[in-house]
Amino acid sequence: MQSDRPFLGVLLMLGFCVLAPLGDSIAKLLGGLIPLTVLLLVRFFIQVTILFPIVLATGQSLRPPPGTIWLMWGRSALHIIGIGLMFSALRYLPLADALAIAFVMPFIMLLLGHFVLAEEVGPQRMIACAVGFVGTLLVIQPNFVEVGWPALLPLGVAIVFALFMLVTRQIAKKVDAIALQTISGLQAVIILVPVLVYLGTMPLIDVPLPQGRVLWLLLGLGVMGTVAHLMMTWSLRFAPTSTLAPMQYLEIPFGTIIGWMIFSDLPNGLAAVGICITVGAGLYIIMREQRLSRRPDQQAEA
């Protein structure tokens, strides 16, 4: 497509890979302090609060284009489920482990992009993705005897977000990224409020208002989540899922560094080797997309 600009899409996805684990680390810190449903509502409410004034100022429409209404509701539901599963996993698992297990997602995305969207996936992309997947396997090292069933939660995250990004790819070229994220936030709030009422968490006046450090963490969670997913949405507007799939692996080393700095979680030697392999595969994709973006006539050979 003429609007595809792969290198720009790669750079935006890189920003997502940095901000997303930062937001996850904040969710892990808040996991034992605030109920999951309240945490999710605050996350999406802050998203709407940030983006709605921008939509008004720019005169954008919040009316979904014809044929996208149900896709948008489905996308919002997937977004809630995916974030909820990750927040739940982080209550039990170290940040790096949760990300590593969830990172079968780029491989799922690559297959969906190829078989569902009929996107072209050349041999070098497939090899790079396979190499990144091998690196991810070295990082995973699950201990189901010690952790139990919560170790399966990141697998659910992988499946849900692969579908989420597939749906986003179908919508992103028809709706501005800011308007799309605003609509998604509004729909998420509409979905979550009845859930909170049903679970007895509402009215929110019964929940002690956060103060001090917790308040700042909540604000940080909402801001980082909003900006991160905005960058992800933009990236899908400029590049196909088959290009961005290997880039997702870079979230693992970023998450490992953040987990070490905040929670003192550090992977062992085998995991470190896996991280190096993963980073190498991701950097190869970045350099290749940059080179191909300068020579459009060779895009088909990717």
C-alpha cells in the first residue's frame, strides 16, 4: 500500500516496546493495593481524559466509519481482556518471566498476518522471527510446579493481543490513531462500569481515594498505557503485522532491565543468552526495514 512506511512503523513500535513494560511494572506495584477492575477502569478513564480534549481541539469525529462499529467494540473488549490478564499475571510472576511467556504473541501475529490477511512474508523475515522465537524460548524457563496456574495467564495475553493487533490493523487506516484510542477508551469505560456495579465495587465513593505515591503511580499507569498503545496503533498504520511481529521481541530485554531496576529480578545465564539472541533479531529487522525503505523497489523481496 502507498501509505505503508515500514521504518516509521518500526520506530513507533520500538517506543511501544519501551513504554509498555514501564506501565506493566507500575501495574505490578499497584497489584496488591487496588482491585483489578478498578485498576482497569482508572487506566482507560485516564486514556479518555488525555485524548478527548485533543479530539475536540482538532475537530475529529468519534463516529466509527461504516463497517467498523463491531470491530471497534471487539477491539475494546480484547484490549480490556488482554490488559486484565497481564495485570493478573504480574501479581504472581516476575515482570521478565511474564513478558517472556507472553512472547509467543509475535509468532502468532506473523502467522495471522500471513494466513488471514494474506500479507507477504519473505524468507528473511521468517528466519528473523524464528531466531527471535528461539531466543524467547531460552528466556522463558517456566517453573509450573512453583508458580502453578498463573503461569498460563501470559499465554492468554499472547493470544488475545495477537487478535487485538490483527483487528487494529483492519481499522488503523480508516480512523485517526488518536480518535481510535479515544473511542476505545470510551467503549472500555462503558463496558467496565457495569462490571464494577455487578461485582459490587461501585459506587466508587466506597473505594478509598488514592493519595501520595499510589495516586502518582495510577496517573503514570494511565499516561504510559495511553502513549504506548497510541504508538502501537500508529505503527500498525504504517507497517504490516509481518514487519512488526519480530519487533515485539524487544519488549523482553527492556522488561528485563526494568524488572531488575525496580524489583531486583535478574535472568540467569541461559536467559541472558536468549535475550541477546532476541535483541539481535530485532535489530536486524530494524536495519533491514531502514535499508528497504530507502529502496522501495526491493520491498517485495523482503
